[in-house]
Amino acid sequence: MSEKRVLMVATVPSMIGQFNMNNIQILQEHGYIVDVAADFKDTSVWPAERVQRFKDQMGEMGIECIQLDFSRSPLKLNRHYQSYKETVKLIQERKYLFIHTHTPIASAIVRQAAHKTGTKVIYTAHGFHFYDGAPLKNWLIFYPIEKHFSRYTDVLITINKEDYKRASEKFHAKKTVYIPGVGVDTEKFAVCKVDKAAKRAELGVKDDDFLLLSVGELSERKNQIIVIDALNKMNKEGSIGNVVYLVVGKGELEDRFAMLIKDYDLSDHIKLLGFRTDVTELCKTVDCFVHPSVREGLGIAPLEAMAAGLPLISANVNGIKDYTKNGVSGCCINPKDVDEMITAIMRIRDDKLFRNECSANNIDTAKLFDIKQTESIMRTVYKNDD
């Protein structure tokens, strides 16, 4: 095998397809042969057809996709041990120059395997599970694991300032690096033009509807439920008016959300759009972006919405705080407070001047997280590990 072969790893392929395509291109520009490993049988985030399209895309780029039987559940110890053995065998056979790994469980397994084989490891932490205000169980479980495996990490990359401070002060990686997220292609949003009337007609909403948009996995962490509950309360109180909530994404809570929408009689006000490839156009069509995550490493979706000029309703939690400020980016709320969500929705809907001010502020802020800055840092990281 070539001395310039490297491995990109994540528990599921969506992490690579959504957040690491630029990194793969940088590696190829540096002359590396890139393999990608994940559990390609996991369709909990991406449907099977999307996973297949990703594999086809990798094939067109000359990249081999390798099945490793990772699990997203921390409790499946037998499966973790099996994937560890698979990873050790893969590393020994292919003699990777280094590995760039993502997602906590896969990265713990990979770093243990790399330690056994003496292989260099770059680990990107897309938001630690422990953070200021996190549940105690997160600190008891994930903090000691991450601290332990930091000893087997050559470069630890963090994507928000809280994680960087904690990792650089408390952990044992040979080098800790901060990057401003995975990067936003702000130019793509600047040049995007959309016929809003036509797009709204396609979505089945009216020209004068006030459109909220969320993009992300339908999960407890992404917390779309608070918006559903808020709209239910607004509907009962008669204040919902022309608000329509568009929810993009797939996930384990999809059936539950669909049932709640039916039970709450909100089918005219909430639309589950599933997986979409037109998020850029949607951002240029709606009026406000809602990102109520209870935990977030940084959050690419709200940054993309900011680049599109949308005001935000966002949770006032760890990584999101790196680019939001209440009254400047929009409304920053407690992600568990339904009444705060209602107040935020009504303020942004009813105050056009405030909406426009937030829009201008957010376009400027998004430029600080432009993909060119992230790529520059990653080029240096990869070059130093050559």
C-alpha cells in the first residue's frame, strides 16, 4: 500500500458526507489516498438511498468505502469489541500514515486501535457531551472517557471555544487546535436566487405565511419538540396566526412528531419535509430559522441560515453561544422553556425592523465562520502530519 494512504472515520456516513467533504478534497490535493470507514448499514440519519449516493460519490472520487460495524449506542460492548478488532486489522493491513476520526464512540475505538498499532490520530470533537450546564451523567460518563483517550491523540480539534479551553487545559493530546466549525460556504448563499412565490407554492404554503425553518436530525438533542409544543399552546390561545413551521430532517422521533401534529390539530401549521437537498433555497424562502438544540458542538445549519440572512431563534447553550447574542442575532432562549419560545416567535414575526437588523448582523457574523478559514487551518494540520 502507498505510504500516503490515510483513513477518514465516523460512526455513520452522514458525518463524513455533511461535514468532511472539504477535508477529503484537501487530503487528495496533498497527494493522499483516502479511505473512508463507517457503518454504512446504519440508516438512522440518512436513508439507504442517500447512503448509496454517498458511496457512489466516493467511488467517483477514487475513495474506497469500508464497512466497520460501529454502534451509536454506548451500551453495545460486544459490538464495540468486534469493531475494535476490525479496526486493528484494517490499520495493520493498510498501514495508514494517519487517521482522522470523528464522533465519540467510533473515535474511542479508533484511538485504542491506533494506540495498539502505533498510528497517528487526528480527532475532531464535534462538541463534547460535557459542557457548562450539562447533565451530571454526561460528566460522569463522557468526561473521563475523552480525557483518557486524549492521551492517544496526536491532534485534538475542537470546534467551539468552551471545548477548546477545557481540552487545552485539562486533556493530554499532543496538540489541541481550535477551528471555527466545519466552515460555511457563505458565497453559496450570497449568490443563491429563489422565486419565493414559486417555492412557497411548491411547499404548499401561502405567500403571507410566516415561515419558521429547522434543519437537523429529528432527535431529543435537536429538540424540535419545543417548537411543536409552543405552536400547540399558541394555537389554543389563538395567537398562532399565519405561523408555519417547516422541519427538515429524518430521525428516530419522526413518527412521534407526526402523531403529535395530528393530535394537536397542527397539520396546517407544521410540515415534516424529511430529507431535502434544497436547504439553500429553503433558507432564502423562509422568514426565520429555529435551532433549539439542548447541546451543540457549534451547529452548521444555523450558521448557514445566518449566511442566508435569516434571524435566529436559538438555544442559549455551549457552541451556539460562539456566534449568537440575544437581541443581535435574534432571540436566544432556554431550550426547555415553551413560553420563551412563544415570546421569541411572536417578537420576530411581529417586529419587522428587529428582523431586518438581525438579518444584517447575521450575514456579517457568518463570514467569520467561512469555510476558507477552516480550510486554511486544516491544510496546516494535514501538512504537519505528513
